[in-house]
Amino acid sequence: MSALLPLNALSREEHQFLGSKRHPLPACGYLYQQGDRSTELYWIRAGIVCLESVNERGERCILHFLGQGAVLGHETFLKQPRTFDARACTDALVEVIAPSLAPDPSLCAFMMRRVHAAAATPLQDAARFKVDLHRAQATEKVILLLEHLRKLHPEKADAYWLPSRNDMADILDINHATASRVVARLFREGALRRTASKSFVQVDWSLISRLRRGG
């Protein structure tokens, strides 16, 4: 995701523009909800956040999972209410980007171009992910999701967050029983291994790769 804001490549002045206000968000907490007024953007510094939509019947649908470096809140540029809910899947840390508080108008214009590109990336990435899922069978869908989640963790992470079966079924458009059956198979074959935390697993990525190829 090339438009993500790099965490270590910003100047001191750019960091001042982005602001030093950091907002810890516990797992299952909401950063904002559909229909809220949008005046700020949020830069994910750590953790995983999902975008959700709620239909008129109150049914919730997960659109995408986002991780470190992603920027949320494209509605701010459009001066529109929030289109989605943003919910923390794990404990997360976000940094607030408040364009209206930028002290230097020229720096604001420069940074807003960078932030605008970064804020558009999650929606583009979600669309590509849905295309990849379109013709995939259930096992391949779960593996595609695991490979996407791998990108949201630090390189060489010891353990990876695993969505609940309900959330997995939701984003992959499969039923709960199918999601449970595929995950159980991955545990049985050693591709996934349990950790002390119910929400995190160890992953044998070489075996995942072979399974995706039909091995």
C-alpha cells in the first residue's frame, strides 16, 4: 500500500502539523461511527482497525481491516458525515490529524496532498481484496485473509491476530460453519498454532503458501 504515511520519514515540522495528540483505543472500541461529524483524520500508529457499515436493518458488515500506517477519515476532505464505523480489532494507537489546526498554510497544503492519497488507499485496497475473493473457494478465501492480515503486523511478528469466526464469515461472505471448518483444518494441519491469547495465533507461512497452491 504505497500511499501509507511512513512512520519514520516525516520531518519534525511535518510531525508538528500532524499533531502530537495520540489516542489509545482498546480492542472493540470505536474511533468513530457512521453518521458522525467528520473534522479529523486518524493515522494508525499501532494495532488493527476495521471499517464497518450498517444497513437500514441494523445488520453490520465488515468492509476491510487496516493496520499501521493507514489513514482513516476520507470524509473529512468531502465535508461529509462518516460513511463507516471504525472499530479497533486489537488494542490500537492512533494519531489525530486536524487540518484546521495546521499553523503553516503552505505546509498544510503539502501535507494534505500526502494525507489525501493515504486516506484514499484503504478504500482502493478493500476493492482489490474483494476482487481477489470473488472467484475463490472457502479455504482460499481464508488464506487470502490471513495473508492480508500478515501485512498489517510488524515484520517477523511472533503471533498474528485472528478474527472471530463471525467476523471472518462476514468479510469473506461465507457462513460461520464454513469459516469454523476451514480454520479447524488449518489448526489440524499445523498451519495455525494456538498461543496464550485466544485472539492471536502463530502461523506457518510456508505451509499456508503450499495450501493456497493446492499442496
